[in-house]
Amino acid sequence: MSYDINNVFAKILRGEIPCTKVFEDQHVLAFNDINPKAPIHILVIPKRAYTCFEDFTKNAPDLEISAYFKSLSTLIETLKIPSGYRLVMNKGPHSGQIVFHFHTHILAGKPLGELVCA
Ligand code: AMP
């Protein structure tokens, strides 16, 4: 799949759509999900254009991959979440991915239930 430069996260990165920013550095932007599924629901995205986890890990330079995961880790540390969290990366139709700019969901703040609905 080719990257659609008009996806919603690309628009957020260009400042065309607002977001509630929670973290930003050279490589990464993190903001609150517009339709939160838990009291803490943050999306962490690389600033460059990748459609999904596979695209990111295959095609991003090592420096960017490492910076992404280190920033994700730093952000989680900063949040000081007492009772744990879940990280989700959706890829493709069976996962329910709707935005085709690679992102990680951070979900926390309540018991999150089963990993997958039956
Ligand atoms: P996914 O199913 O992994 O592609 O999830 C995409 C997420 O992006 C969903 O949880 C949406 O609620 C969220 N989302 C869509 N548009 C926006 C937006 N403008 N600002 C923040 N989050 C958004």
C-alpha cells in the first residue's frame, strides 16, 4: 500500500488539523486519541511517512526506529501509569486499522479487559 499524504495523521503533522499534543521531539509526535477507549489513550506516531509497523521497521533508518521506541518508552515513563498499560499497533483490515500512518496506541487507566473480543 502506498502512503496517502492526506491521511488524518499527516494532516495533524502538517498542522492542518488540531490535536491535543502530549509529547513531541525530533522524530515523534504523541497526542490524545479523539475517540478514547480508556482514560489514557495516546497515539504515538513517527514524523515521517510510513503506513504501518511493517513499513516502518523495514524502511525507516535504524536511527529513526530506535528514536521512535526510545521516545515511546520515555513518554510512558513520564506518564507514571501506576497499574500498567497496553500497547497496540494495528496493521491491515483484520486489525481494524483505519489510519494508514504507522502509530502505537497507549491504553491505560482502567482494567482493559480481554486482549481480543470473542
Ligand atoms: P487504528 O484503528 O489503529 O488505525 O486507529 C486510529 C485511531 O486514530 C483511532 O483510535 C481514532 O479514534 C484515532 N483518530 C482518528 N482521527 C483522529 C484525530 N483527528 N485526532 C486524534 N485521533 C484520531
